[in-house]
Amino acid sequence: MTDKIEKTPEQWQQELDEYTYQITREKGTERPFTGEYYHCQKHGTYVCSCCGHPLFESDTKYDSGSGWPSFYQPVDGEAITEHADNSHMMRRTEIVCSRCDAHLGHVFPDGPEPTGLRYCVNSASLKLDEK
């Protein structure tokens, strides 16, 4: 795994635009069906918008109908970290970038084969490194 990146909130605020900061550093959620990558069909690797760490390959992206970009698996087992999220009177599993702890979204057990998982990700948490 790549070395952990640790920065103060002030450092992140200087590097990120306000919207990306709110989503990735304050655990925000973009409105469904509005994100840049929701309908994206381009090929490449989706990386963390904060640190550039590879997260998902485009060939694992699918249309879940949820309103957010969805993937059935990360690039590898070390790309993301999972945390219990019991906010908003719900039980969910939050996913964050394993390198910089940027909030990405949540993972749910209702995805397609081969994993049965749906990694539901905010577009603001991603950048597409096109092939």
C-alpha cells in the first residue's frame, strides 16, 4: 500500500474546491443523478480526487439506477477502507480512500455478480484517469 497521507483540514481546504472538500472531508453526499461520472462511459481508472490513489476500474462500473456511479469491486483489496456508519438512523458501511481517508460513499450487499456488492460513490470523490 502507498504511504498514508495525513493533512490538516486547513491544508485540504487550500487544495480542494469547496464542493469536493464538503463531500470528501466532511462526509457529504451529492444529489442523486447529478454527478459528473454517473453516466460516464469512458474507459480508465477512477482515482481519488484528493490524492490520486487508484480506486476502481471502469470495467467494474455499472448502472445501478441509484443515482451515483456504482462499481462491483475496487481495484484491489487495499484501495479502500470500510467503516461502520450509523448516521441518519441507518446502518451502512462507509467507504474511504485507504491512502488519504477521503469519504467516497457506501458499499451495499445488493450488487451484481461476481461480488454481489454495490460500491456507491460520489462523483466528487473521483477523477477519471482515461486509458
